[in-house]
Amino acid sequence: MLVSQGAEQLKVPIHITPSRASKSAIRAVEKQGGTVVCRYYNRLSLYDCVKGRTDRIDAAPTRRQDIRTYILF
């Protein structure tokens, strides 16, 4: 999850794909010219992300509950 705590330290554009992000964090990143694209990570896709594995197809949300957590808060 991406939050805006420490946003004043951000000095360069970053492009990030978190599972969730606060509106203030998105504004802080976009103010510096970066982008934030939220996406759902299930256990397997999160493991692949951490390990740098790119040979599998990304998982998509399958339950309504998963999609609700995908929406910005």
C-alpha cells in the first residue's frame, strides 16, 4: 500500500504499481511527473513480483471482495 507519509522527500518521478494507494499519495507522485497504477496481487503474483519472476501471466481479481480492495480509498 502506498501512503503519502514522507511525500516531501520525493524529488524525482517514479512509476509504481502498488495494490492500493491513498489519494494524497497519488497526488504527490503525479505532482513530480510519476504515475501510480493500482492492481490486484494474489499470493502467487505477489511472490512472483518479489522474486522478479516474469514468465507467468499476471493474476486478475476473481472475487467481488478482491475488486473492492482494488478501489482507491
